[in-house]
Amino acid sequence: MSQTANLDTDDRTEASLTNWIDRFDGLKSLPEDTRTRLARGSRVRRFPEGAVLFEPGQEADRLLLLLSGTVRVQQSSDQGREVFLYRVNAGESCVLTTACMLAFEDYATTGIAETPVLAAEIPRGTFDALVAESRVFREFVFRAYARRITDLFTLIDDIVFQRLDVRLAGRLVELADADGVVHATHQVLGTELGTAREVISRLLSDFQKRGLVKQARGAVCLLDREALERLARGGER
Amino acid sequence: MSQTANLDTDDRTEASLTNWIDRFDGLKSLPEDTRTRLARGSRVRRFPEGAVLFEPGQEADRLLLLLSGTVRVQQSSDQGREVFLYRVNAGESCVLTTACMLAFEDYATTGIAETPVLAAEIPRGTFDALVAESRVFREFVFRAYARRITDLFTLIDDIVFQRLDVRLAGRLVELADADGVVHATHQVLGTELGTAREVISRLLSDFQKRGLVKQARGAVCLLDREALERLARGGER
DNA sequence: TGGGGTTTGGTGACAAGATCACCGTGGACC
DNA sequence: GGTCCACGGTGATCTTGTCACCAAACCCCA
């Protein structure tokens, strides 16, 4: 059922990772003692691609800070439908889900490693102590919240007001690798944008007709990145 | 422009309000000294209906806890479009906006008093001190976050997957007063649900044909509350 | 009391998007 | 080679969004 069991076990041998703290802007200015405390009170873990980092029904006993890789956070509803909510990148944290877990059981967001992930895991005790003790850490946490929340606000705004072709164009640019290739099925893109596969199919074949992309099975190749970006930006109404 | 200037001035004469703290479940178990500190470090303010409690560009120097009345929080976009995000009721707080203000300037949510409002205002200094000192207060704050965030999650889910008639039915039941009357124009209902006035008009006249509601200017009267509730609940797909 | 403007709501036409049903194709695996 | 399945294409139909325009109700003020 859950893939949580697949997680690699605690990996303390990664000595080079004791100073992962500096990878987080907001934590750089932590005073020395607090920093030690944070490093000691947490541990670095490795998750394979596809691992479920958190899911409904799980206890919220820790905060994850991503050192590398990306995590997709999505809302799964009763009937198996899914909406993509946001993506957590290296240098960011999973505060929202932690908060939700903390308070209720009836939330329904899942966090999935899209790539192999390295993350610092701060147990609840350490988290609580640091929030109490350190102004810097507090600010870090609240800023993380704020960032996610504004993301959600703009997501809602987009869903309600933005045209789908505009949103798709933007997402393609975002997801493209260095070669301008997006490795995703129509289904996945549909879930990301909260729409149906068919709609993505039609939009993409339209893009293709206009020479913006070329399609392949399980991948989309951006031909005219500039035009897509223009479409994505110019989509204001 | 802003109505913030309309706010009543500081109202310390309301002696009966020094123990407003007990109106908040999460704060009841505050130890005596912390409680005193919270009461002293904050003040109770009164806002007239229509007052803007917070808006883009304002500094996040305080947290509001609602003692009575309701506040509508909405996202206003570039082109004057608005989406209703959530409603803050008595016994709840405006944590999200505070967080957003705390971290960025480029958010765009506005809080408007829908009724006359009485609120405890906790200045940033007090807030920070209490978060540091009191485990109970900390938990209160994080739970407030969690509550709002899950609300946003379900809002997104609804917007993406739920049919409008179902959402409208639910909202009508929610907004109806004791007599089963909703005092709102089609425009307002449209904004609440993130849709256009015309759509609301059509849905309502459909509801009327089906004998579920009766319409009047600026108001909707629920005729068959049960049926509406059934529609709202049964809307799962 | 009677304009005149504003707010509210109604409606038709059309575009965008969602949903359903069904099919073809290309890969993976045996 | 055959079978199964994930992936994608397409038409029909329904829901929702957008635009344009109108009519009635209400408000304000002369």
C-alpha cells in the first residue's frame, strides 16, 4: 500500500551533510549553539524516487527540509481524483503538511518523491524546542508557511481566472529539462493542472500545429520556448 | 481608497472584554501568567461593517483574533477580479494573512468586515514573545494555520472537481439566516464561488423552477432546505 | 413628486472546458 | 508472435465562462 517502507534507513554515514543547514537561506544566521542543536536533533535521510514521504493517516511527528530532489504534494479526493498542489524543491520545507497533520486527521495530501530525495528530518521535539528558543528559526518557519500559502493563493487565482492554454504553456516551460524536453504523459500534465487528459491532448496538438512543440510518446519537446513563455506571461486578461 | 481610516479608535473602556481569552478553545488552558501577559500585551478593537482589516501593502505587525462578527478574506487580482478565499468567524484568527504579510509584499489578500467586528489585536512583539514562551500558544497558532490550510485545500478540490450547482446549494445553506434567507446579490454569490454573476442567475432560476428557492431582489429564500442539503452532500462524484 | 442615474438581474449567442464513450497504436512482457 | 496495457486521439454532449445588451427595481435629489 504505502511505499513508506521502501525508505532507505537512517544514513548517518554522510558526514559531509552535517552542515546542510547552510543550504537554507533563513537558517544561515542561526547562532552557533542553536545550529549545533538543530544538527544534532535531526538527521539526514534518503528517499528513493517514488517514495511516499507523507500521506493521510500518518502522524505529524517531523518536519522535512529538502536538501536535494523534488517532492510533489497533491490532494487526493474520495474518488481517486487528484489535484497537484505544489512542488517542494531543494532548500524548501514541507511545513504545510506538517501543520495539517499536527491538527487534524481528515486532511488528504500526499507527498511523493519525484526524484531521489535527500532531506533533513527534524523530529517534533527538536522542532518545538527550536521554535521556542530561536527567533531566527521561528522566522524561518513562518516564512516557509507564508511562501507556501501565497503559492496556494496564486494557484487558486490561476485555476479560477487563467486560461488553460496559458497555464499549460507555463507549466511546460517550468518542467522542461535543459534540452527543452518535458518527460510527462498527458495524464500527468492533466493532474498537474487539475484538468482532464483529453483537454491536454487537444491543447498539445494545437500547440503542435502552431509549431510550439513536438510530441512523442510520454514526452513533449519544446520547439519555440520563447513563444511559450510569451503565451504564459501574456495570458493576463 | 482604503477604509482603514474609518476604524474606531482603541477601546479600552470595554472592561468586560479582558477575559476574551476564554472564548478561544485553544487558549483556555493557558497558564495564569501567560494569560495575563497576553491580555496586557494586546487590545480589543471594534471595526465597523465594511472596514478593511488588512489589505495588500500593509505591514504585518499584528495578529487579529475575532471575538464577534465575521471577516471575509479574498484575493484581488491585477484586473480587479476577486476570489473569495475563506471566512473568519468569531473564535478564529487571521493567521494566514499575517504570515503572508510577514514574509512578502507581493501577496494580494484583503480582509473585510462583513458585520461589525470585535477583535483582539496582538502586536507582533507580544505574538513573538508568546510563541517563544508558551507551548499552548504555539499549538494554538499552528492549529489555526492548519485549519485554514485544510480549508484552502478543500476549496481547491471543490473548485476543480465539484459542480457549480452543488457548490451553490451548499453555500446557500451555509449563508442562510434563521429564517432561511440569504441576503446576497448574485454578484456576491458569484464572487464567493469564483464564478460569474450570469451563471449564478441561471442556476438560481433553475433552483426556483425546481421549487428549491424563491428569489427576491438582493436575497434568496430557501424553500426546501433539505433538498438543497441533499444536493450539496450528494454532489460527490 | 418626478426625473435620472445606478444597482440588480435576465437572456441570447458563442467560446472554453469537462465528461463520456470508444478506438488505435506502440511497448512491455511472457 | 501474441497478449495486455499504458498512452494518446476524437466525436458528441454537457457545463461553465464571456460578452453584449436590456429591463426592472431602487435610490437620490431637485
